[in-house]
Amino acid sequence: MELLFKKPSNKAIKAMANASFELGNRERSNEYTKLAEESIKSFTNHEHSRVLCSGNAAIMVAMSNMKGPVMIPNQGGWSGFIKMAEFLGLKLIRVPTKMGVIDLKVLKDHIKQNNPDSLFITSFAGYMAEQPVKEIYEICEDHDVILVEDASGSVGDPQKNLACGDHAHIIVASTGYPKIVNVGSGGFISTNNVKFFKDAHYLIKTVKSSPVICAGLVEEIKKAPESLTKTLKACEFLKKEFKSEKNKSVLHPKKRGINLALSLDEPKLKAKELRKNIRVKGGGMITVCPRYDRINQFAICLEVKNLDTQCLEKNNLRKIVKIVEKTI
């Protein structure tokens, strides 16, 4: 079994190499940027987009115009939410969740009690469980709360539930390793509110991405629907293959996700063994919890999203299951 860490496609690498020879040519650089922005808009269904130097830069730009408290999930979000809010001096409110997934009634109550200016969520709680984004958006609309969706793991959703501007005021995403749109670096932000970009003009200019990343993004985003679909199917297959036992259980077994978490005791020791037995050329796929970015309980995460999609054949997935069940 050979597992490969996800890397940009050959077309993206070639496009980036060609763009590197154009550095210093302002006209060509602008063309690469415009093409990337158009590609992003076609996927998010937003009217305006910008390519930035990282996903965290996109979060910073999104937060830069927030005046009131910022609400985030109490687990399963992204650490960049916390760091950027602290950097900008914004009050943070953590809404309780069901293992990262937002409960709509609890959300309503917390919005009424705390009157936040915005809510920042990830499309998949901890990358493992789909958030009810449409319903969350409706609640935010009713209470004048700006919904910001980090769609790093969901660009190209075939169901159009996630990474869709029809039900997110702002979408941010990373395009670094090993995201669904995977160019090794960069990120983007999109919205229908052009005033938002005007107000953040200088900051956007400061953290803009290079034309090389833009060129790669144009090619790589075309692969997003296929990459996401294969990863979702692989996780669905794995969740069904794992047997729940007294000392181990799959979390969120029926929800869509691009990784999966196994609840167990002594996750650090088990992760150490798994890393020896599940080798990924160029990277890894084991995360230890508790961890805000995943889940606040003892568990290990199998980061299926980290793998090149050509590795996600059923024989490889069954071998992963056997190794995990033998090890833990």
C-alpha cells in the first residue's frame, strides 16, 4: 500500500511555472489575478472575490470590519478564528455544540443573549461533520449577524450546501497544503457586498497573493468537485467499515466529512504506533485530540483529506481499517 500526500496537479504546477516567468509584467500579472477571481466567483456564486496570501489572511480581512463580538463554535472550528479575533481586539463568544456541530436552537438563544456582529464557522466541524449551513444562514439573516464560512474543505460541493454564496455572507478559504483547492499556498475571500472590500482595501492590498498562486488556482479549482467527491466517498466508506467497540467508536458516523475521528483512550500512544504503520509519502494523516480544530475529547483523526485522491481506492482504505483496528 502506497499512500501519497496531496500535491498540486501537473496542470497547476505547469501554470505556476509559466506564471513565474511573467513576474514583473504587470499586465500579465493582472490577467492571472482576474482569471483567478472569476474562477472563485463561479464556484462560490458571489459577485466579488480576492485572492490573498493565506487562509488566515482571508479570516483577518473578514474580521477587519467587524465591530461587535465574534461568535465561533466551541470546538471543531479553526484556530485562526481565535488568533485573528485576539489580534484585532475583538471579543470572542463560543457557542456550545454537539461535538462541533451547531445546534440551531442553541445558536438562536446565544445570538439573542450575546448580540454578536458575526458568526465564523467551518463547512465541516473539525473536517469530520457537515454543518447545517443553510439553516445557520437563515438564523443569521433573521438576526442581522454576518455569517462567514471557512470553506477550505468544501469548495466544489456537488450538493451546493457548502461553499455557496447563496447562504453565506462571506466565504473564506485556504488553498495551501493539503486543501481541496491545493496550490501549496494562498487563500481567497468572496462576498456580494462590494463595500466590504472597499472598506478593507488597504489590508487586502497588503495581503494579496502572487500571480503565480493565481495561475495555479485557476487550474486547481477545476478539480475541486472531483477531489471533494472522492474524499467524501472515501470517508463514508471508512465510517461504515470501522466496527464500534467498547474502547473505540467513530464520531459523527452518518454525517458527511473529509476526515473521520475515532474516540479512544490514550490517543497519543496509539497515534505514535499508527504513524509507524500508516506511512504517507510526503506527509502524514494522523491527528491527536483534544484539539480545538477537531474535537475537544480523546480521539485520533484520520485525515483522509491529506491523501492524493488516486490513493482512495477501496483496497487501500480496507488496509487502513485493518491497520487501525489491529493497532488500537
